[in-house]
Amino acid sequence: MSTWQVQQAKAKFKELLDKTEHDGPQFITRRGEERAVVISIKDFREYYHGKLDFKTFLLHGGPKFDDFKIERDPECGRDIDLSDTQED
């Protein structure tokens, strides 16, 4: 991986693309701070292959709950009186 200043990346864009294909991701800096990464289309497709948006993930590939079991405590808790005992 190499680091390119913005001006250098602009001036040698073809070389930047070639290095991306052969040497992997290339970092672009501006005033010494990393601002972007250029990756090959192959790397991009490998990275995003099979990635789903959240809705599609939940509808088609999300977590399976087929064997999910909820067990309740057999203790029912306290008894409460629901009869209307209110006197006027």
C-alpha cells in the first residue's frame, strides 16, 4: 500500500490506478491527513459481494429463530383479586 498526496494522485492518476490493481489499496492524503482510499474494482466487488442492506438481511438472510425457545418460570407470582370489591 502506498500513500499519495492529492496533487500527486491527480498528476499521476493512471499510475495510481495501475498500482491499485497490482499493489492493492492506495491511500490519498491531504495536508498529511489520510482522506481517501482507492481500491481496485476486484477488491470492491469482493468486499461488497453478498452484503445486504438491513431490510433485505432481515427478510432473507437474517438470524434464524426456528429453534428459539422461550421458557417461562413456572412460578406464577402473586395472586391478585380482580373482583370489584369497591364500596360506594
